[in-house]
Amino acid sequence: MSDKNLSRRRFLQQVAVAVPAGAMLLDKQAGAADMPKLDPADLAAAALLYVEDAADVDTSNPMAARFEPGQNCANCVQIQGEDGAAWRPCAIFPGKVVASAGWCSVWAPMP
């Protein structure tokens, strides 16, 4: 099975393990400059279709069906850190920074 065609069950298993486990490891004292950039090939990133540039979202993938132009990490409720920074921490990928111009399938609008 290719990484782009994860089964729904495998996807849910990976997210169920990765998100809570990662959240426990988040060092709230660490600054974004101290964190590594999230690699799109990372298992959790790939499972959630993370891309560093929202223009690269594979809209043929059913998990990206709700993607709309204009959505990116910078305007997602999960983003943390300083507004305007190119790379910022994300609640979904603890301990890593994501590209503000990026996108993943967990994207949700800010209130």
C-alpha cells in the first residue's frame, strides 16, 4: 500500500497514537526556533496529508476533499506561536514546527 493511499483504519490508528503521545512530549518552554521542522515524509505528517505549501495539496485524495484555497496552517485553530512567522508550532505535531503556508487534513478555521 502506498503512503498516499492509507486505509481509514490505519490512518485512525496512527492519529490515535501519535497525537496524544506527542502532546505529552511537548515542551512548553521550548521556543519555535529550537524545534525541528516537520518533515512531510514523517509518518504522522504523511497520514494527515501535511504539505509545506497549501498549493501542493493533492485534492484527488478523499482526505483532502474539504480543502479550499486560502486554507493554510497560519489560519488554522491548531497553530501556535508568533503571528507572521514562517514556521510555527502546531498542536497536532508537538515538538515540531510547521510551515505557516502549509496545510494538513486536520485544518480547522480559527473562531
